[in-house]
Amino acid sequence: MRKVGSTTDTADANGEYTNGNVANGISPTIINAEMMNTFQRELVNVVEGAGLELDPDDDSQVLKAIGGGRLLNIVTFTKSGTYTPTKGTKRVRVKVWGAGGGGQNAPVSVGASGGCAGGFSEGLFNISDNETISVTIGTGGSAVAAGVSSKGGNGGDTRFGSLISATGGSGGGATVPAGGIGSGGNILNITGGISQGGLYYGSDAFIGGAGGSAFSSTGGNGHFGSSGDDGGFPGSGGAGGNGNYSSGKGANGLVYLEEFS
């Protein structure tokens, strides 16, 4: 940034404006185009550097630009990809969900358990708007077809670069059922909900167990005489099947982020 004296020879000894003193032979500062353009370029750089587009009808853009913490954009990833920050982004608040496990299926006389939920993590991070970050979205664990006795598929892990992640939940019928684990969050880390085992319905018959619930969603419900429900999005586990009726699929993971100036 330049002082006034760099654009005119009528500034004072400090390079600043002067009213002058005619009696003492000191000329007042003469305002010229170069001086005014210098000031304007400084202000334009402040506005554009904050990621704002110049708007001739908005006289508050400098105030907006210097007010840090302004929400710039909201971005969601439902499939794997690459995150490129919006211009002017300085911080991101990131939420990640691991995928839910699929429900087990077993004969109606045995009872099948649901899949466990994926983990959840939330954090606030400083980033540069010229960097890119790899995003991996976990795939929900597979369901088990009608008439097939098998464990449900495990849910996949979700990652936002190396900053924050959440593992997927185990599929129904696992020896040690386990919800996914959130890690890396400096706000919140949550383990996904454990699923239910098969529920006795009567006459040696069972209803498939409900899937585990993830943070902000609900696991699928089991039924007697119909297929188990899929897990609620994002990250919840699918319900157990019921012999001749299939189990539910685990819900996929998710990355949700808010960009701030």
C-alpha cells in the first residue's frame, strides 16, 4: 500500500495530505486520479480476496469482506470425489457418517439380527482455498436375499482426506456386533448404534431385528411376513430378514460441510 506522497508532490514531509499554508508558501495537496485509483484498488482487492463478486449496488461489501466467519457455501457428498473449496474459504465445518451394515437373514424359527450403524464425527478445520481434498463415501452393507441364510454385509468407511473419518457398522449376524467409530473430530465423535437380535413373535417364529441407528437417522425395522426395512440415510443399519423375506440394506455414508470465510 502506498502513501499519498507517492502519487503527488504536494503531500507533506510524511507523505500525507496537507491543507497547505499559503502565507508560508506551502501548497495544499492536490487530489489526482492516480491517488483515487490507488485507494479504489486496495478496496477492490479486499472484496475480491474474500471471494465476493463486485456489486456496484452494494456499498457494504468491504464490511462483509473483513467480517471473518461468514458462511460461504454448503457442500454435500453422497458419492466419492474431490472437494475443491469455494474461493475465500478459510475454515470448514465437516460432518461425516460411516455406512450402515446390512441385516442378516435366517430361518423364521431362528431370528435374524439387523446391521449396526456407521460412526459419526464432526470437526472444524482451517484450510486453504487453493487445496483439494479427497472424499471417500462408504457404501451401505448388502442385504441378504429371501430364502438365504447368511450374515449381512459390513458398511464401508467414510473419509474427508486425512482430517476426519467414520468407519462403517458391522453386518447383521457378526460374531461381535459393532457400530462404526467416528474419529478426528474436534467437536464430536460418536459410535454407531448396535442392532437388535431377532424378536420372538410366537409359535417358534421370529421377527427380524431392527438395524442400529446412526446420528440423525434411524435403523430399519424388522417385520413378520415381509422384508426387513433398509437403514435410514445416512449411515443406519438394515433390519434382519425373516426366512423367506429378505433383510434390509445398510444406508450409505455421507459428508456434509459448511465453508466459512
